Amino acid sequence: MNASTSNDCLVCRKHAGKIPVAGGFIYENNLIYIYLAQLYGAEQDHYLGHVFIETRRHVAELAGQEAQCVGLYTSRVARALLETQGMDHIYTIVLGDGVPHVHVHVIGRYPGAPRTYWGPRVDEWPEAPGAEPSKSSKWPCTCAHSWPNTTVRSKEPG
């Protein structure tokens, strides 16, 4: 780890390979990482359609290029979820409560989701598509390879 990372940070440890990311990173460049949200707590499967966009640097505020890159890829991920997964609506959420490292949750809402599960509870809908980590690794690749005008699964400059 270097000055722009932290050994105590969950996000930095994922980026350094100290915590596995099931399915790997969908996309990375010199500023950000993108991957499918992982199991949390006692979860046995996870909502398909919850994607993280994280800065490489361990920061709580964005610099100019980082802000542009996070904004651009938040838009691209949202569009990919709408166009390739048939989502009805996309939520982008920045909480900042648990981890002092910039990360954006991009979460799609599937058609038919009851209003009770709209908003921050969208991934709690029991009838929503979910997958075990070993089975979900192919999903983000399928979604990502469908992004219009975007090269993914390759490293490119930020």
C-alpha cells in the first residue's frame, strides 16, 4: 500500500487483492474500479444489479479528474443496467457513513418491484434476481460487454 491507500480501509484492501472480489473487476483504469456488489453479512446470494464504482485513491472527496471519471462511469453503468438488464429505474447512492473512501452504489430497480422496495430497500425485494457469488461472476461481464461505445474488461487511461 502507498500514501494514497490505507491498510485499514475495506475498499483499499479489495483493490490490493487482500479481499477477493467475486467475478473480479468489471472495469478499472488509473482512477477507478467497478465491480458487482459482494455478499454482505449473512447473505447467501446477492441482488443482481448493484454495482460499485470506487476511486483508486483513498479519499473522502474527489479531485477534478476523479469527479469527471466517477460521473462518466456512473452514467455508463446506469445506462448499461437500463439497456441490457431491463431495469425500470436506477438509483445512485453515496452514503459515506461506513467507509471513508469514495464509492458510489449504482442500483437498478427491476420491473414489478413493489413500491415498498423502491429506493434504498430495492435490493431487499425477495423476488428480485439474485445469484450466489460463484454464479454471479458472469453477469457483470455480460452487462459490461454490452455497454455502447465503451471498451471494458481492459485497462485504459483515466
